[in-house]
Amino acid sequence: MKKILNQPDDYVDETLDGMCAAHPDVYRRTGESGRVIARAEPGFEGKVGVVSGGGSGHLPLFTGYVSPGLLDACAVGNVFAGPAIGDCVDAMRAADQGAGVLRLYGNYGGDRMNFDMAGELTELDGMRSATVLVADDVASASHEERAKRRGVAGVVYAYKITGAKAEQRGASLEEVTRVARKAVDACASIGVALTSCIVPEAGMPSFTIGDHEIEMGMGIHGEPGIWRGELKSADALAAEMLQRVLNDLGIGAGERVSVMVNSLGATPYEELYILYRAVSRELAAKGVSIVAPLVGRYATSMEMTGASLTLQRLDGELEALLRAPANCPFWRS
Amino acid sequence: MKKILNQPDDYVDETLDGMCAAHPDVYRRTGESGRVIARAEPGFEGKVGVVSGGGSGHLPLFTGYVSPGLLDACAVGNVFAGPAIGDCVDAMRAADQGAGVLRLYGNYGGDRMNFDMAGELTELDGMRSATVLVADDVASASHEERAKRRGVAGVVYAYKITGAKAEQRGASLEEVTRVARKAVDACASIGVALTSCIVPEAGMPSFTIGDHEIEMGMGIHGEPGIWRGELKSADALAAEMLQRVLNDLGIGAGERVSVMVNSLGATPYEELYILYRAVSRELAAKGVSIVAPLVGRYATSMEMTGASLTLQRLDGELEALLRAPANCPFWRS
């Protein structure tokens, strides 16, 4: 295992230590286990709390997006493992400013079970809460069964748009929930993997793939995709990924979208821009306008090679929320 | 070769196309060959121009740092190859606002030859210019022969500090040059490589390294380092890198530094934060204060695995310039 770490069992806690040491004005470790990251300065009284959580190994997801204009708190699991119930509860308590808490996270079985339980436990204390699941990966289920899809990089758009709404004074839990659902419904993603990453505790690649093979639609934990075959050109990859996402959302001429071209980890900026070039040309040819594009590392699987494409359809409300201020090491607007 | 691209020969031009398509408010392609990136909006009349250049394959270096508060223009070479003389000339012309131009770039033979020639050619047109070379890699020559060192991630601090000075109305070429020299003299770096990257035109790894081996002090193009041996713990790597850099700069208790923990490409944020944790603890124990730390990808070698550590010693002048506003996709302050 060729990774820069100390003991594999300390990978997550030392990462959180380092994040808080580097950005003490943004992040604060809290919770009984220390596996909750909350804002260094909590939100205003009466603010709807927005919490998330998930496995480690995806930075900037999930923890990196705790900041004003984004999340209030995040429960942190082991690498590729959901957060514990107690940490979900502690994240909700850290986010609670008396106006209720929205649980906004990617659609994975373990995360759902534990966040649902945390919702029941905090209800006993009188905390109001709601859930919106992000399920943007078009490769993981058909359009008809979209509620079964996994959450991938689209989670970032959901955080940004929802976080901006929750930052508005007077916004209720119901309104924040409505906006989160609207954002999630208008977002779709697909990824392509070229190589695996290594989970520290496992010490070996999560999956094997041939020297010239790729897998279209693979999930961020190596979940199976749509097809496995020979590596194609960047333009061919971009065209297929874009078509699948556009078809799913039914986006056509005259619409406005934000586009995210996201590295799964090792794929460099150069190659993301080559993909973006192709995507932006295809969208221009279709009469679709790009707003506030994102090119970089937003949702990764450590050192996995590959990239994902996310489209977030925008109307006036969502675009204003997407552009609203936020300030953390991984998002500034 | 498992990379996301079209034709290897188009790698650089398509990357530049993508950057300009994604960020048309920041970057503009110019120059006879199209291998110059200039600010979308030029600096004010009478501003000292700051230009750089270098090989491709290091994004965000070098081109990514063209923006207000940073560079005015950058000449772009092929992957790991210096920019052509004509592109250096065109970059200088794009940066020229009548107050002279500083050529600020990493110390590599080919780059020097071509930028020197560009200086002579533009002098014939009456343009005043000066050169400051960044030579921050402590592994590449002894302290006594530091002028022979290579430029690595410390280039980013030189850009930021110099760019901020050049943004001050009335700052002369001599003053901007003085600040650039001061920043460069107060900066040192070292890197550790775990795996090679692949240059698209070559199609195979630039160097071979064993499955459990690392190379301390390797350059960003795979230049030989100080030692090659077994992978150590993150804490042991951090301690050795920090000691080498501290010794070189002679930094001790009571001083203020900015610290950059930089991924060479594939190494993920998690591992950068594990390194940062160790570095920040060691510095605290030595009584050295950290100001405005940087953890992320600032100077890469595409998908190379590894990390570098840079320390920028600060006084009041340099700290204010480091914190001054700049706004590009890769730096916001």
C-alpha cells in the first residue's frame, strides 16, 4: 500500500486533526467520539440546521463543505463506511439552532439507517427534522427507479443550494426542505473510472481493472457501472456521459445548467479541462447555456483515476442560491 | 497510457481551450501560437507586468495563476518542456503596461535561455524588464549553491507576493523586483515522490520506482533526489522534510511562516492533512507560528503520487502581500 499515512486505523482521525489545524476558523471537531465536524462559529439563532454525513475518503466530500453558506455539521464515518448513529445525533445537535434540522446526504443504505435512527432519537428531545436524499448517479438505476440511485458529486450542488437557502433569515425547515428537493430533482451525474483507489484499512485496491480498460458509470466506492471496455478518447467519453445525463434530465435548447467536471482523485486538471472543453462545445451546439461551471476535485475516492460529470439544471431561484456567498477551503463564491 | 485525452499532441492546446472556456472572465489565449495565457482584462496603465512561463503538466502551475493580484501573462510550453522564445516575447508584450515587465519563473535551463532571449528581443522595442528566478528546491543543490536549485512549489508564493506588489499603483519595476527577490530568498521546498506520472507524448511513466519505494527530494519532472528507499510513515516523512527546509532557511522560535503542503497530483487531501497535522505540531513545538497555510494542489506533475512541503518565511511586508486580494480558480484571498 503506497499511501502517505501513519497507522491505517488513524487515517480518519488524523485527517480531521489536520483539517482543523489548517482551518481553525472554519472547522471544529466535536461530538462524543470526535467524529463530527461543525462550523467553528455556529449559525445564527433560529437558523435551520443543515447536516450531512458519510464515509471518509471522498474529500472535499463530505466534511470539507462545513462552512457558512453550506453545511452546519457533518458526521464522519470510517473510509467508505457510513457514520455511526451517535455521530449522526451529535451532528444534528451541533447544527440545531431551534428551527429544525435538515438531514441532507447521499443515498446509501447504512447512512440512511443511521440517520433515520438519529432522527427518531432527536425527536424524543423535541427536535424537528426532515430528510432529503441525494440520488444523482444515473448509472445506478433507471429514471423510473431514480429514488434507488446512489448519491455522488451532485451532493455538492445540493449542499450549496440548500445551504444558501438555510442562510436566509426566516427560512423555515419546510422551505429549506422544498429547495433541497428541488435541487436534487434537477441534478444528475455519471462517472467513469480508470483505476481503483486503496482503502487504508484494506491495504489493497478495491477492485481490479485492466491496463487499457475503463468502467463507465462506476460508483465512488467501486460499485458496478454500465459497461466495462477499452479506454476511449476524451471527446467520446464526454459525449457519452453528457448524453446520458441530458437524456435523464430532459434538458434541451434554451435551458441553463451548471456543469461540474470532477476528478475522482488522481486525474489531473489538464484532463478535466480537456473534458470540459468537449462538454462545453456539445452544450453550446445544443443551445444549452452554462452558468458557474466547476472544474476540479469536489467528490473523490482518494487516489482513484477517473472523472465524473454532473449537470444541475437551474431556474432563477436555484441560480441565485448557487451563486450566493459561501466560504470554505473548497468553495468560495 | 491510461489518461483522459484525445491526441497526445493536442493535450496542451485542448487544456488551454478548456481553461478559457470554463473561466472566460479570468483567462484569455493570445500570442501568435496561442500558447500565451493573459488576463481576460489587462492590468491598469502604468502597472508593472509580471510574466511567467514553463512547461505544461503542472496545473495549477504555471498558467492557472494568471489573474488580478498574481500574473499578467504566462508562456506555455509542451508537457515538461520550456516555452518557445516567441511565446515568451508575446507573454511579455501582453503584460506590458508601460512600466516594465518582471520575468518571474522557475530555474530551469531551457526556460532561462528562452526568457533571456525574449528579454533581449523586447529590449530592442524599448521595453524595460528584469528577471527573478525561483530556486526553492533544497534537494537540488546545497545552500551554498542555492542559485543552482530548481524551482518547485515555492513559485506559487513568489507569484502571490510579487503579484500583490505589482498591483500597487506607483510600484516601480525596481520595487517589484526587490520584493520578488526577497520572497524567493525566504522560501524553501522539498518533495517526496511515490509514483511517476505519464507524459502524454511519451506514453509511458517518466521513471520507475519499486512498489514500496519512495524518493526523497525528487523534482517535479522526476529529477533525481537525495535518497531512495522504503516508504516511511507520514510523521517520519513530515519530520525529515520539515527539518531539511527549516535548516536551510535557518528558521527558529518566534518566527512566522506560511506552510504549503502540496499534492504532486494523485495524493489525496486526506493524506495532505495527515502531513499537515505532523508539520503543524512540529512547528508549534519549535515555537514557529503558521500564517495562512495552504493545503491542496498548487504545483503538480499530473497524476504523480507524492507531496511537497514549502515554507515561506514572512515579515510584515511579505505577510501583507501574501494576504492581499487575488481571485482566480486556484487562489482566492
